[in-house]
Amino acid sequence: MLGMSLKSLTSSRKIIGIIHRYGHCISYPGVEELETEATYTSVQNSSMCPETIVKSPLLCTGVAFDKFDRFVETKSGKDTLHDTVGIIYQNVELHTPNESHIVNLLAVNNEETVISKKRRQRTFEAITIDMQEEPVAKRKKYYMDLSAHYGEYSLPENLQLYKTIDTVWMISHALKLPNVPMWVGFNSSLICNDSLKQIVSYLIPINGYPTNKSVVLETMKQSKKICEEVKQSSIQVTYDLAIAKVALQIQATKKSPILIIYSYIWELFI
């Protein structure tokens, strides 16, 4: 542990060599071998859910995917580099047992010691996501009959109240009253939000454009795996409009368990 800590803090081969000669830690090549083996073990044992997520069906877990621009552009404006980044969110409740922590402890206690016969390594070869290529085939077009919910035509009961609040906010700015926040801050100061807090974590990024069919299919597979890990019967997946169109096409043409996923179009950003 001392050698790994010194390497992390100093990144100095010379310092570790001096401490090793005094017999207080292992050699520098040994530290590299331990770090590499620990990385491989972590990758093999890791699940799709980050460590911050509790694997419980009672906390309403959901995921969302969007593009991440690498700020590298071409002269024509085409073929810009984008990654697909996903987030996972989950409600936070007090006094909820961390089931994933308990399961991990049981797995460690019951795990038998396995002697590795492979050659010791000092470098880590990155493990990339093996995406299944989605063939582009001529298929019969599927048309979905989307009927509006009756609630979309009914006006909310508190519509007049919020119209009054918006009018007061506009008049306050027109009169240049001091310390009047913007629209979001003004409403948040008047409304008592008692909704549950949520924890947000990042998922493993995918090196590919988000509207690519293979990438969208991979996001759906990841969402399905997360749904199984948290033991939910279904999971909400949020995309923007361009990705949601591809996801709905895949759902309409594939006969697979991925159909348990619910795709939603990304809400407007404020």
C-alpha cells in the first residue's frame, strides 16, 4: 500500500526505489503490476450502475442520454466529433439500506481464491464497448397512432394563479424594483417544492454519434441492464428528439425485451 500511495502522490520511480531498498515497500515494477491487476479486477467486477446508485426497485431510477461535443469541427461543418454521454438519476431516501453494498460484501466473503496463471502485466489495455452493428435494411415502415391524452385539452386549476405570478414578476421588472430575481428564481422563492432529492451520476461514455443506430441500440441495452440491476419492471429513458426517433424505430421493429423501456423526449432547458 505504501508503494502504491507514493506512486499516486509523487509519480517518482526514484523515491519508490529508495524506500524499496530500505525494505519498506515493494519495487516500482511490482507497484505497476498491482495497479494493473487491480484495474482489470475492478473492470471485471463493476456493474453498469455506478457505486453511488442503490440497487433497489423502490427509489425510481432512470437514465438519460445526449451528445457531448468534443469541440473539434471540420471545414465543411460535417462529421464533427461527438460522444454519447449518459447519466443515471435516482431518488434519495433516508434510512434505505444500501443493498448493493450488502450484496458486494456477501460476494467477497463467498468468493473462492483463484490463482491467476496469466502473465503479469504493467500496462492496462483499455476495454472498449463492443457495439453491435445495426444493419441498414429496407423495412416496411411502421406508423404509430399517437392519440392525445384527455388531460392535454383541460386547463390546470392553478393556471390563473401562475398567470398572476408571471404578471407580478413582469411588473416588478418594469418598475425596476430592487433585488427582483429572474423568472426561475422568482418562482422558486414562492413555490414550496417538497419533491424528493435525486442523486445524479455519469455512465460510461460511448465513442460514437448519438443518432447512429448502433449507438442508440447500445444505449437501450445499457438501460435494460440497469433496469435488471436495480430490479425494476421498467425504466424511463430520456432522449432528445433526434435520438428518440431512432429509439422508437428500433422499438417498433425489434421483438426483444428492450420493449420494456419507455423513451421520453427531453424537456425544454431553462
